[in-house]
Amino acid sequence: MNILSIYIGYIIDLIVGDPYSFPHPVRYIGNLIKFIEKRIRKIAKTDRDLKIGGFVLWFFTVIPVYIITYLIIKISSFNIYIYLFVNSLIIYTTLATKCLKDEAVKIYKVLKTGDIEKSRIQLSYIVGRDTEHLGEGEIIRATVETVAENTVDGIIAPMFYAFIGGAPLAMAYKAINTLDSTVGYKNEKYLHLGFASARIDDIANYIPARISVLLMSIGSLVLGYNFKSCAKIAIRDRKNHKSPNCAYSEGAVAGALGIQLGGTNIYFGQEVYKPTIGDKDREIEIEDIVKTNKIMYATSITSMIVFTLVYVLCVG
């Protein structure tokens, strides 16, 4: 029944995506994080207090999310059809295939009109870097990098945890990931408070990031892209990122398309140098956004197939 719920949730995500009017759980998780953060900052007096507060923030966000999700699933189990509906709906909210594609396509369409200013604004909705002064090539690169990175965060990882522990574990992962994207920054404001969230997110994504190389290589092979270079660059340049995980999926896309990603970006007004990922066989171009979306979709389908096979072999 759990595997059926994952398939239904996945299909709903492909069809519906994340409508702005939908009361998405991540929004409530984000509100909870802000609520707890405010109270910690009122109490914390030193950097050490903030670091300890970061672990408190993580605990009182992730554990309640897991318990609440578990209880909702448990309560709904009195009826098999209600259980299936609730379980599928929760799993659907942890996936972001169509949402990722839609956001990238919005940037793609605006870029096609030549409106760089509007493209910068559209990009700012999905990236953490400053976008005010980015040129067309940098906007394309940022979009490709975001889709590549979030193929792990928004698809492979939640799917991976759903197969292992159902909706509760998948939702707990979303809480971990939301914490990282909310407070997991190495700037003055969050260096200490966000330490726990950033480190635990790295741990949670350790396996999904590494198996993404295999999954994205298979997807690239199906699409007729350079699947050999996909795996080669991902492994070769795996350490060319401040995150221990992001270079795997970004390297896979860079290798598959024969482009170069990475490099210096501006975050909160500060220049952050990043090593390059991939070989510059050609200049990055606007159609690479479309190609990256295709890799992301192919990878999501490949993930479902591979995880199902492993699940059947292990569980029977």
C-alpha cells in the first residue's frame, strides 16, 4: 500500500504541481521555523547560545513534523481508501517535479523575450544568490544549477525517504530541507543558529546526492545526452562546491550537456567564490534550461523505477 501511495503521489505531482493557492505543508513548516527562531533569539546571548539554539530549532521542527504526519496516517488507517488518499496526498506535497519545471520555464520564457530585468526578478524567486546584476548567461547558469541541485532535494531525496519510511519520513526530510533553506546560511545572521540545520541537511542528502549520479546518467542515456561524461564529471568535480552534496547533480548535468557551471556568485551582498564544475565544451545557452528540465524529468522516472526494483527485492 505504501508503494502505491508513492506512485499516486508522484503522478499527482506531475499533473498538479504546487498551486499557489494550495495550503502546502512547507509553508506551515516555514512559519514554525520563524516562530521558534524568534524565541531563541530573545533568549540567546552568545554565539554558543545560538549554536545550541540551532539544535533546539531543528529538534522542535523536525520531530513534531514527523509525529504529526505519523498520527495523521495512523488515524486515517481505519479505512483503506481514506488511508490511501491521505498517504498519497502527503507524499505528493514532498515532491517538486512539476514545480521545478514550471519555475524554470517561466525564466526561460521571459529570457526569450529579451527582458533581462524581469528574468532577474523571476530567478530571484527560486535562488538564494543576488540576481540584480546578472547577465543572460549567468541567469541561465543559475537556473540550470538550481534545477540540477533540486533534482536531488525536491525529487530523489523525498522519494528515497518515502520508499524507506513512508509519508512521515518523507515529510521529516522536507522539514530538514526547509530548515536548511531558511537558516542554513554561512552569513553573519545564521552562521551559528543555522549550523545544525546545514550539517544535518548535508547528512540527509549524503546518499541521495551520490545515487543521483547513477539515476541522472540513466536519464541522460535515455535522452541521448552524453551519459558517460555525465558520470565522469559528477565524480571528477564532486568536491568543487562548498556543499558536500551539490556538485554531484550539478556535475552530472554539466557533463551530460557539455557545459560549465559553478563560479563566483553574490549572496547577501558578499562575493562567494565557487570552483567551476564541468568542462566548457561550448557556451551555455538558453535551450540548456529546457534540456536540464528533460534530465530532471527523466531522472524522476528513473528514480521511481530503480527504487521500486530495490524495494521489491528487499521487501518482497
